[in-house]
Amino acid sequence: MKSKIAALVNDSIKDLNVFVDDAFIDTEEGKKRFNIVLDSEEVIDLNKITEASRIINKIMDENESVLEDSDELDIYSKEKGDEE
């Protein structure tokens, strides 16, 4: 799933110096949520995540089938220092 989302959005958000780190679906309180996690070599401030979210939302609106009938789309940044 990550590679599909990255292929759709990375070119559009690269000028913000962010990229897709992960994409997955989970369920919270009975709602299916599609998560897109962004990362960067630098700290991602609120303005940058907001701008990236606007860009990604437009792309996802044009590619709704990718969202697999999710109830919500959640776009957020990876916290610096997280290691998986």
C-alpha cells in the first residue's frame, strides 16, 4: 500500500521536502481509517504538514478507489526519533 500511495503523491509533495513513510488502514471506534504517514530529513512543522495534506487530499479525491472505502483519511508526520 505504501508504494502505491508514494507513487501517487511523492512527486507532488517533494518541493515541501516530505515523502510518504507509510500508508496503512486501521479501525478505531468502528471506523475504517486510512493513514498516510509523512517523513522528512528535517522537522516537519505544522504549516508544511497542512500544505502537504491539502495536496494529498486533492490527489486522493481523484483516486478514491485507493482508499478502499475508508471512513476517514488521516495524514500526519512521523515523529523525529522514531525508529522501527
